[in-house]
Amino acid sequence: MYLFWEKLKERRWLDKVKPFWFIHDAILFQAKKEVFDEAMGLLKECLEVETKKYIKEYFGIEIGYPIESEGKFGLNWGEMEKYKD
């Protein structure tokens, strides 16, 4: 979530995308419609690629297995649908 927030800050998107919660292995955010797809891609990149780089740089540990993520979206919990890249 930290890496995602940093990337949003770099793009000056903190007024368009609001990360607001993480639960175990889920990160929840709200986004304006016009940047939603890009925000989902950015989060996926942070989870699958940037996390490995961060862990190697700051902890000296190389992750030797793939990290995969999937997304869901909806206007409320009852309407969540699988996000297709």
C-alpha cells in the first residue's frame, strides 16, 4: 500500500485515487472513473513487481517465486465483480 501511495503521489493523483484500507492481502481504494483502469494497473504493478524490488533493496532478500494479484471492483460490497486487465 505504501508503494501504491508513493506512485499516486508522484503522479499527483491523490485527489483522484484514495487508498483507504488494507485487510490481510487486500488493498481497497476509491478512484475517479477516468483514472480507475490506470490505478488498477498501477496497484497490480506495485504488488507484483515493485514489491520484489523493494524487498531486495531494503532487506537483501530476493523473492524467487511469482507474486500474482487479482482485482475486484464495484459500487458496494454486494456488487463486486472480477476486474479483467
